[in-house]
Amino acid sequence: MKLRLNRVSARHPAARAGTAPALDAVDLAVASGEHIAIIGPSGAGKTTLLHLLACALQPSSGSIEIDGRDPWRLARRELQRLRGELFLAPQVPPLPPRQRVVTAVLAGRLPRIGLGQSLRSLFYPTGIAQADAALARFDIADKLFARVDRLSGGERQRVGLARALIAQPHLLLVDEPLSALDPSRAAQAVTSLVEGARGSGATLLTTLHDVPMALRSFPRIIGLRDGALMFDLPSAEVTPARLEALYAQKLEELQGLGAFDEPPAAKPTPVVMQCR
């Protein structure tokens, strides 16, 4: 699924009048099947960009094209059909706490199946083998019949990613999928996402705070800051100087990239001994 943004600006629905837009005059073109990581400091507009591409937020100016169509000029039924070909995986997956994991994962297929089959699946899940295989990609197949409220935060995040893959969308949009995962699980999750998208031919865009992971795993990197596109480059061309300009006073978000000199060691604090 190919994408194009033409001078797109957007504001959060709850933003006050006169405040700076979350995205400001962004131009972007994505070819079908590309895999892209979006990086930048907190508040840069990364999540807003995903919501625009998911047709969940209408731009305040400019235009969006998804496979050559402006979603906001489509009839309501056509817009719903288009949304059924997309999948937005939020940072905190909206999983009902009393639901079984198998049902939560299979819910990813709901846009592609009829209402009757959807209702039956709530009580008599079909596609259990597919759910098990999707969970196995993230090493969590042992939780297939567990209740969601019995899972840790990291396990819930992996269940949400398994649901994204089983949906088999043409466009997969993933918002910070690693926030609750340890380093080994994070590497496994990114590998599974990329391999799953490649296997289905899906276009994949994901936001990441883990810059080293983004550079290792994605051939193309988009840098956002304060709602503006700072760079759009092959990962090999994202230099330490570009990262320093992107993060500026927020270098702690680089998570040990190693692009900057180590700060000088702090002098030891003298110990004051008091005798009585």
C-alpha cells in the first residue's frame, strides 16, 4: 500500500486554538511494501503521523493519499472498507481484561469477516491454530488460553503485536512496540514484525524510541521534531550529527546510541567523618 502526504498539518482534537500543530506541512512518500522507522524526541508528532495514516485523524490542511485515494473524500462505506485494510497497533493495546488471549488475538481479523462470524468467534473461537502461530512469533504461545488481566505489561504488548500480524493488513502502523519489553524481547519483537510484514507484503511504519534498534532493523529512517520532518534517509546515512540535531537537548532519549562522547566521570563526593 503506497502513501503520500502533501503539505499535511494536523492538530490534536483537544488542542486549544492557536497552539502549534502536532504536525506542520509534512511532505512524505512511501512505496508499497516499504519498512520505515520513525524516530524523534517525545512530542515530535510521531503518533499523530500514524493516526493520520490510519485515517483516524483528519488533517487540518494539506492532503493524504492512500493508494492514490484521498480517504476523506471517500463515501462512508468506502472509508470503512479502506480502514479494514489498515491496522494501527497503539503503544498500549486495548485488550479487554476478562477476555482470553486467543479471543483478543483473533479480534485482529474482525474487519475481514462478517458480523455473524465475529459474534460466534466470541464464544467459539475459530482460527485457534493461527492465533497460536502468531503468539509463537513473540514467544508467548503458552498464554493462548490465559486471561488478559493475568498478563504482565510486556506480555500484553506482545499479544497486541500478535493481533496486528494476524490481521494481515496491507498497511501496518505500530506505535512504540518496545516500551514494556526487555532488550532481548524487544529485538525478537522487531524481527517478528519485520518478517511478518515482509511475508504478507505489507507496508510497515513503526515509531521507535530505541534509536540503535531502528538503525539496525529498518532500511529507511524518518526523523521528526516539533512536528517537522528533519530528515528522511537510508539508515546508513543517519549520522551522529543528524541525531544530535534531531534530539538536541533531549539526548537521553538516544538510549546509549554511542554517538556522543561519554560525559566526564563525576568527582567522588568527600565523606565527612564526625567523631564524638
